[in-house]
Amino acid sequence: MDPALQKFLHLAADQLTEWMGSAAAATPFPLVRPQPEVAPSPEGADMESLLHDLQTVMDGAFQPSHPGSLAHLDPPPLTASIAADLICAGLNNNLLAEELSPGLSSLEQQLCIWFCSRLGLPENSGGVLASGGTLSNLMGLVVARSASASDQGVIFCSRDAHVSLQKAAMVMGVPADALQQLPVDVNGALCTTALEDALQAMKARGLPCLAVVATAGTTVRGAVDPLLAIAELCAHHGIWLHVDAAIGGVFALSSATSSLMQGLNRADSITLNPQKLLGITKTSSLFLVRDKARLRETFATGLPYMESPTGEHHGGEVGLQGTRPAEVLKLWLGLRQLGEQGITAVLQGALERRRLLAQHLSSDRLQLLSGDLHLLAFRPRWGDAQQTKQWSEHTRSRLLRAGFLLSRPQYDDHHWLKAVLGNPHTTTEHLQQLADLIQSDLPG
Ligand SMILES: Cc1ncc(COP(=O)(O)O)c(C=O)c1O
């Protein structure tokens, strides 16, 4: 037993619980940010001074547990997930190879299989955890390319698809115009007729297509592309379908909300980020594939300096990352804490808060932008781009001073304010207060 470790953990835990417990006392985003000492001191610091250093950083941190934290897809962390993250650091296992993480390698494989079966993927499906959705999307396109007859080809996605696809294309070295963004309909979902026309045109010209990427939950408005219709088209043309369900995929976990993800089970590969709504601490992303053999086919290099795995595979041979932490621990324990009922409550609660806020906002005065999920963007109905820029800037800082943090995306040549209603601490009273504040100072 190391008494210094024990004391440090106790004190750090007290400090953290105090920080989280007093979340509502300040604003979600610090108005001043104290600067910590950056360089290590010559003789090293004692515990007291390290805790003081930590407090300085905590005082300048974004506070996801504040009930007015509604800007992004960063909800308050779950208790079990925080504890598991701490244990993960203490275990310091490495998912690169089975001999460095014997039980955890198997837990990751089993949990991916549980996700696949919950999503309705077939028996030989599986996956790997990744440090964020950007990496999962990159893996999706790399696996698609390795499964394709040609290593050239166009990738189709919607205009509202996430910017990580551009990064993936850049890393993969595909030409800049290989990523083709198609129009969306009035609901922000990929226009299937545009996709159909594009695929027909490619076929007529004898050009290869690497993949279609559908988005299940777009970043600005939470729109879900028509997954079933897109899957039909991909099957017809024999094209890999990757679904970026980083935001929406979790809704498939509960029978109460799974109809929102109809067709997700037809994907060849899926990105799903439990970090975005369920309260699993960052980072937590899954890359799931319909045929798990594809992972080894794409990424296995052999690990000649490691013993052969006794289980299915080394974690470093089924994905892009080498050394990585056992992020599975906080995902697994967080889900165990929630249970089936807790998962459903988180998902339904977020949808209900979106519905309530939309109901409180006057659609006569505000243009509301939303899809089927828990995101809601809005701007005044009147005003040109310059006026909406000023309005959004001014209103955002006014709301922050009142304890609400919203984001300010650019969409359709305008600045909007966006609320992500994934914070379970936000009550119906908070939503009414937020709507009143927004509408108390509208132009026109
Ligand atoms: C739809 C979508 N896909 C992918 C990503 C990238 O995920 P990450 O930030 O975890 O890399 C995001 C991030 O917001 C997203 O909204």
C-alpha cells in the first residue's frame, strides 16, 4: 500500500467532487482563466502544491456539469465513467497487444460485439474502440478502400457531413475533388435523388466509387440521412456504405428510440460516439464493421515483438492506433451504471428537452433548424448575414452572462445559435428561462 498515492487520490477526488458540486455557482465557460505555472520546478513539487496547480487549471476549465452547458456534444460525465477513467490510468494497460491488457482486450472485443448485436448487425460483425469519431471515420474510409476493387474513387456524402471526412480524404491522399458533397433536403438530410443521379452518372462514365458516407445526426442540426434508401442504393451499385453515426448511433441502443436509426443495420461500417450524449468520459468512439475480418485484413501488420494472442486478435492489429489506453473500461462501466432504463432515460430526456425548447421559441420570430435528434439551431427570421452575425455574437455573450452556453455555428451563409440538449441537469424551468432570454432581445 502506498499511503502517498492513497492520500493524493482521496484529496484529488474531494477537489473534483467539489468542482463538480459547485458547477452551477459560476458560468459554464470561465470568464477569466488563471494561468498555471507551466515548466516543471527543479526539485519537483509536493502533493499540496500539485493539488493547488490542479485547482488553477480546474478554475479555468469549461464546466460540462453546469445546467446551462448546452453548446456542444459534451455532456456531464457519468460517475462510473469518471471512476473507471481513474482506474484505467492506474492499470496503465495497453490495448496494443493482449499481453499488455489481457482482460481488457477481451472486454473491448465483447463490448463491440454487444454494440453490433444491439444495432442489428450480423453475427460476424465486430469493432474496435478509437480515440474519437475523426479516427473512426478515417478507419471507415480506409477499410472501404481496402475492400474496394480500385484504390481510386469518389466518396459521396452530404453537404452537412462532418469535416472529419475532409481530414480523412487528406490523410488518405485521395484527390481533393474525390470527396463529393451532395445537397440536402429541407430537413437537412442527404437528398437521395441527388445520390442516385450521381451514382448513375459514375456508372455511365465507368468511374469507381469508393464509398458513400451517410450521416446519422449532422453536427449543426442533428439531421439523419435516409439510411434505408441510401443502403438500397449502395447495395444496388455494390458500394461500401459507411454511416457516421457519431451523434445518432446511441439512439439505436434503446427500443424506445431505435426507430430514429432505421436502416443503420444495413451499413458496412459505422462510427458511433458514446462520449457525445451518454456521459462516457472522452474519448469514447466505436468503429464497427459488418464483417469483422475486414479489420485484420486492412490493418494487420504482424507484431513480431509480441506473443501471439490467445484470444481473437491484438488490439493494435484491428485499427489505426498502436499504443492506446483501455477506453473500454469507462464505456463498459458507464453503461453498466446506466442500465437499460438509464440509457433510455438519457436518450428520451434529450429529445424531450429539444421538443420543449422548440415549443418555447416562437417560430414566427425565429427560424428553427432541427432534425430528429436533440440539437436545435435558430436565428431571427429577419436580417442579412451581417445582422445575424451581430445578433448571434451579442446574444451568445448575453446568454453566457446569464449562465447559458450556446454555440454559434455558421450554416447557409448565416450565423446561428445552437443548443445541444444532452445535459440532464437542464430542467424545464431552465429551458423556459433560456427561451425568455432569447426572445427578450430579438430584432424586428
Ligand atoms: C457527425 C460527426 N461526426 C464525427 C465527428 C468527429 O468526432 P470527434 O470530435 O470525436 O473526432 C463529429 C464531431 O462533432 C460529428 O459531429
